[in-house]
Amino acid sequence: MNSTYEVEVKLAIEDIAEIEERIRLLGAERTNIEVQIDSYFNHPCKSFQATDEALRVRERRPLDHEGSTLSTELVELTYKGPKIDTTTKTRAESSVQLNDAESVTTILESLGFKLVAQVSKKRQFFSLSEMTISTDEVEDVGLFIELESIANNEDELAEKRERIFKVVKDLGLDITQSIRESYLELYLNR
């Protein structure tokens, strides 16, 4: 499998508007806003919780600037491998675009995969160089900022991680407060 690596840092925040202003002051551009509904599945023969893997169907519902849902809906099927370091949520990731969340869910369930939980969030995206920054309002979980960069191979991992750490510091946040748990883990442990 030819995977890229998602290098990611997540931190809990108190005030989304304040963080978004800091993000803009760094020169980041707001790109889009959407509601994401993530359906997580467990393998029929092993526990993804035990292996630190994830299989997710994501429904993406773009919003306009007034917060109304646009007619377009995007669907992604994503596999995430185990985290590969102890300070970030870096892991191999493979995704495919689909057009029908209900059908892919039916296929997965027919193959024995079990729906574990659905996690919904409103996500605001910003772009800063080769980095995506998002602020997330996660239903029943809380408010967060995520900083993410894609490494195309293992040689790029350290550089991408250090760039994220610098932006975290520039935002006035403390990297030692980063959260390695996924939103699914936080949702299930609440």
C-alpha cells in the first residue's frame, strides 16, 4: 500500500473566535467551513482500538459564509494506521472519494464491520503554506484546533512536525498540551 503520512497536532481550546483571529494574524487564509459526520467501524476479526487503527466513512457537508448547508456533499472512506511517534498523531493514511455514504456503510456492515460511533463536528479550515489548520466544534466533546501537514515519505516527517510545532508556539499555545487521542477516543471516553 502506498500511503502518505498525516502529521497532526491537536489541542483543546477555550475560544474559537480568539484562536481564529490568531490564525489569521499569522497570514493564514480561510478556505472553507463544513459539517463532518464521521462513522467509525471496527474490524470483524480484530479490535481497531487495540491496534490503534481506524476505518472511517466521512460525510462532508460544505457550508456557506452564513452557515447554510450547500447542496454538494462529499464522502470519503479512510483507513488510518497506528500512530508512529509519541508526541503527535502522525500515522499512515489512505483515503478514497466516494459518492454514497449509505451504500459504503451497507457494504462494510455486510462484510462484518461494526459501526462503533458517529462523531459530528463543525470545522473551519485555514491554509498556511503547506499546512492545514482547522478549528473544530465537536458535538459532545469540545472545542479544538488541529494543525496538519502531509508527508509523502518518512524523510519528510521531522521537517513537517517541526513546522507544526513552530506554528503552535506562534499561536501562543503549548505543544506539551497536545492531545494524541482521536475524536472517536475522546467521544467514547467522555
